[in-house]
Amino acid sequence: MGPNSDRLPIAILGAGLTGLSAARQLVRAGRRVVVFDPAPAPGGVIRSERHEPGWLIESGPNSLQEPPAVAALVRELGLAPRRQPAAPAAKNRYILRDGVLRPLPTSPPAFLRSDVFSARTKFRVLREFFHPRQPRLHDLPLADFFREHFGPELLAYALDPFVSGIYAGDPARLSARHSFPSLWKGEHEHGSLIRAQLASARAKRARGEPAGPPPIISFTDGLVELPRALAAALPPGSLRLDTTVNQLTPGPDGWILDAAPGERFARVILALPAPALARLGLGSPGAPTSLASLDLLEHPPVTALFLGYRRVDVEHPLDGFGVLFPSVENRRLLGVLFNSTLFPGRAPADHVALTVMLGGARQPDLARQPVEYQLPVVQKELAALLGARRPPVFVRRTHWPRAIPQYQMTHDSHLEVMAAAEKRLPGLHIGGPVRDGIGLPACLAAGDRLAAAALEA
Ligand SMILES: Cc1cc2nc3c(=O)[nH]c(=O)nc-3n(C[C@H](O)[C@H](O)[C@H](O)COP(=O)(O)OP(=O)(O)OC[C@H]3O[C@@H](n4cnc5c(N)ncnc54)[C@H](O)[C@@H]3O)c2cc1C
């Protein structure tokens, strides 16, 4: 590319959290950016919507973990007055065990006192402290990795529902190394995952950070405030919504995008989900580079049912974050979030709001059913579990045909395809949940990584 290429803007495909985070860092470094997205609004899968008379619906992600880097961003964007920390009750998380909802213990003493786990499992967990450090040469399924450390009961009643809540996935099919890299690294460095956890807490304290898990937050109008604020902070003209890019071609004077004829870009950042990457036309017609195999990356379907009830119609105190369902309990729900407990202003007075997640890797067909089929299934379950004795007064269904990428045992091959495309096409940078982790903080960090790579190139 010519000597003036650094004066050209950088193109970013995707105005979700990953793309907007990359854009922010590049603008701070003094570069011009153009962010393209076919959607009419920024935010990608983050969709918060108000509905009279007082519902606030999150159809995609519901909550954001706030490690120090996210806290700093929230302050810098001027969102501090809009920030809503999760209610203290949200520390309480229920799981289903033998058909009954029980609070998951949240501290070591509570774990030892809890009747959720057997004495044998408690002993097994204590013994894990002495798990030897031994080199592990090969990746293995997350379920096998976790069972080796903590035994079958903790796998069935802690990891399995947790993985359902995060990935809507199956721990027997996820890669330990890719889906939980911090556990993998912890084992590599300490042998025992408990010792790794203690070391991480000590390191956090040494940095002056609280040792526990980061706070969980949202905003007055929901999570969408974060991408909206990121977009609003970009210079005018940086965001091109309602614009799909289908073809990217590198040339001697910069990259050419079919959606911006006559313009040239110094570099291109792809902050897109795997199916969109797979569809992209990349490279010159005589020497195409394909990301088509990324379409094989599994994303099980999920349906989110936002349900509003009159408070008197639900017996359960809803005093928690929600409920997760271990697969061994054979229920038809993946999880239920207690939205109106978690954050204020999610339901009208004297009402409560729940979000039921259906489908995932466990029951993909259920996610694909119409609401007329799903609602009676859900009502029956919620009547039994939460004492929801009358039907909801408000229902909003959102179907995600391909919700969350599953980092399975074949994930290395997908990473190699992306690395090979970047090598072949200098100035191309790919990142986001397809590569860098699926949670919102990971997307923000992916944006930082992509921006740094584009500045270095
Ligand atoms: C149902 C659900 C619940 C979740 N819950 C949580 C949660 O509670 N907490 C949490 O931390 N994480 C959660 N996640 C994960 C998290 O929301 C996502 O990983 C994250 O929002 C992805 O952001 P992104 O910018 O990388 O991608 P996306 O948000 O998918 O954005 C990609 C953008 O690319 C655009 N695009 C597509 N094709 C093109 C093209 N050809 N050219 C230009 N643009 C294009 C799309 O329109 C989209 O706006 C959830 C995800 C889902 C689906």
C-alpha cells in the first residue's frame, strides 16, 4: 500500500460492542474511522426496548460484568449517573436439585454448610487444593477437565448449569482450553484450580482491586445505553448504518469496499459474527480468500421469552438473579432471570418481569417452536417452580437462530482460518466473540486488541 495509506480512514465492519470499542480506541489514537452496519441502530445483539406501561425488555444480553476496565469506560462515557448496579439480592442464584429450587452457595463456608452437595463432593473439593501441577499436552472437553478436578456432582449441579447460562452450551462438547481459558491457565500455573483462584484474588488485592467477582450492572434504559454512548462519542460521519458490506478488495491505494465506491481505507477491521464473516467476499476476484468454513462454528438457537406477571400471581419471592437448570434435572427451561429483582424500572408497579431462556445445545428444537407451543410449556414449568398460577400479562418472544458461538474441540481450526486470512491479506483484522471470548467485557477488550493491531500493522 502507498506511503499515504496512514492518512486514509480505517473501515470497521460491525457496530456491535466489539466494532464500537475498536472505533473508540482508533479515534483516541487520532485515526479516522468509518463503521459500517446493515442495522438501523448501533449495538448489534444488545437490544433494550421500553414498552408501556413500564416494561423494559432486554432481548439479548441482560447484564454486564464490570471489571475495572469497564468501570473506567462507563465513567469516561459519562454513563455514571445512568449506571444501575444489580440489587444485593442478585448474589443469590438458584439451581434446581431434585425438582426443588435451592440457592447455590456463594462462599466456601456456605458451600461446606449447604445441603445442595454431598459430603463426598465437599471432601473432593477440599482435596482439589492438592491437585498436582502436571503438564497437560492436549485440550480436552470441559466436562472431563472439570470432573477430573471436582468430581461428577459439581459438574452436574454447578458447571453444567453455569455453562448453560453463559454459552447455552454443553460442557461435554466445549473445549476446556478455549471456552474457559482462565481455568486452563490456572491449572497450567498452579495445578489446583482452587489455588489458582486464591492466587488471582491475592493479585487483585495487590493491584488495589476488590478480590471478589466484578459488580454486575446495567443502565437506566438498559444495556443499549453503552453502545449508544460509544457511537455518540465518535466524530460525526463515522457511523454508516443501514449499510451492508459484501465485498472487500485490497488494492495498491488501499482497501475498496463495495458499499463505499470511490473511497479507500487504510485497513479493515471485521467485528462480525461467524455467519457474516463466512458470507463475506474477500480479496481480489483472481485470488479470493474465504472465511466460509466459519459457518461450521456451531451456534445453538435460543429463544428469550420476556414475561410480565402481576406480582400477586407469582408466589416465589424472586429474591435472586434467577434460576439455572442442570441438564440431569431434565426440565424444558435453560434458565429464568428475575429481571425486576435484578435492576429497578423493569416492570410497572405491582408487576414483575422474568426472562425465560429456551433451547440452546440441549433442546435446540424447542427454541425453534412458535410462541403458541412454547408458552404453555413454560407456564406449566413456572407454575410448578415459582408458583406462577396465572398466565403472564405481557409476553415478548425473541428468537436467536444462531445465538452464541460454541468453542468446541475443533475450535483451533477456526482460529487457524482467521489467522491465515490475516496473514494473506495484510491490513485485515478479525475479532470479537468468534475469536476473543463471548461476554461483553471480552468484546470491549477485543475492540482494544483489534485497534492496537490495526495501529501496528
Ligand atoms: C441472547 C444472548 C444473550 C446474551 N447475554 C449476555 C449477557 O447477559 N452478558 C454478556 O456479557 N454477554 C451476553 N451475550 C453475549 C454478548 O451479547 C455478545 O457476545 C456481544 O454483544 C457481541 O458483540 P459484537 O459486537 O461482537 O457482535 P454483534 O453484537 O453480533 O454485532 C455485530 C454487528 O455486525 C453487523 N453486521 C453483520 N453483517 C455485516 C456486514 N456484512 N457488514 C457490516 N456489518 C455487519 C450486525 O448487524 C451487528 O450489528 C449474549 C448474547 C446473546 C445472543
